[in-house]
Amino acid sequence: MTETNGGTTQQPPKIRVRGLYKAFGTHQVLNGLDIDVAEQESVVVIGGSGTGKSVLLKCILGILEPDAGTIEVDGQNVVGLKGPARDELLRKFGMLFQNAALFDSLSVWENVAFALVQREKMDKKRARAAAIDKLAQVGLQETVADLYPAELSGGMKKRVGLARAIATDPEIIFFDEPTTGLDPIMGDVINDLIVSCVQELGASTLSITHDMASARKIAHRVAMLYEGKIIWQGPVAEVDTTDNPYVQQFVHGRAEGPIRMPVRQE
């Protein structure tokens, strides 16, 4: 419900996660995680490999079911949703997958329009036109529409993945390592496209990344995940000035610090 405080209406977070736990066998990945994403806010979660960033996204999407905790989207607890209720929830989401994850057997426009055809039952003529419009938003010409993923460069694949993520005009977009595998210049191009597309849609976004240049450009707020919990969060402008030793070690890529990376001894 919408809360009021002194006559000021406060909207609930678009996403609200509280006390989230998820383990795989004896390995505790999420350990009481709390995080919010406000309406039209861009939150970037940083943290080392294996800290549970992707698990967080999968729990919110319902791909994984948490062991405990609540996940609210627009004030509704969505943990355990099944069938039509889950399908309706997923209509709110778009996602740019790591390495784009395009369907090799489909052309570019068919990749972009996949949800429009399969979920929205849009006819192929209209779906192709919609896909071409989205490709234009990410700087790709109509001539790309009939190519196949194998014919694209890494940067073009990312653009197509972004076009697919925004194809249904989602309210929420997840970005999973959006600049992985790209050179710094193309990475910055993708970051600029993310910012412009998200602003145009007015979407709320949750991103996970190792790339601090990407985090600094696309985030309103940064949260650091360590040992299954958010140990620090704040405006993106504060990520370089905080005295939190974990954040400082990660941001500056230092081997020495409180974060100990396991190293196999021969």
C-alpha cells in the first residue's frame, strides 16, 4: 500500500527484498540479504565472483526459490508464484543477459521480437516492425534485422540483447554484466545506450557488474554484496569516497584487504 507521512505520499519500492536466504547444499550463498529498488531508480550491485549476484536476480525472477525471505514487486510478495500469476509478473521484466544469450537459430529481428510473438501473440509483420524500431534505439540499422547472431560482433550482440530487453517496454530491467567481453570504448557505448533507453522507458533497473566504469555511469545507487549480504550501499558519487574497507578494496582492485580470495595451493 502507499504510505503517507505528514501528508506526503510515498510510493513503495518497485522491488523490496528482505531477509533473503538461499543455499546450495552446505554452501550459503544469500545470507539475509536486504535491498530496495525505487521507482525509476537504477541500482547496481557490485561484488566478487561467486558472491550471489546472479542468484539474487534469479530469485526475484522466480527461476530459483529462496529458502527464506520476502521479495515484493509493487508491494506484492512474489515468492512462490506459479502459473498465470508468475507469467503476469514476468510481463513487467526485461533482461539483458551476460554475453547477450541470443538464440543462434533465430534472426536478429526474431530475437528482438521473441517475447512479442511468443508471449504477446503479435503477428510477425508488426513484430518485425517493432523490432526494427527497437534496433534503431540501440543504434542498429534495418539491414541488421535479417542477420543471424553468428554474423555479429560482440558489441552488436550486446546491442541486440539490449533491444530485446526493451522490446516489450518493461517496467523493470535487469542487466547481468552488461559490458562483459567488450573493449572499454564499446563498453562505454553500451553504458550510454543503457542510460538513454532506461530514461526513455522510465524503467526501474537492477544491474550486477564487476565493471566499476559501468557502475559509475549507469547507477543512481551502488550496493556491495559480500558473504551473502549487502554490506554497504549509497549514492554512486560516494562509492569512491566511502571509508568502507571492503568497497575500497573492490573498487580499486587491491589484493590486500579484508576480502580474501581463495587461492588453490599446489
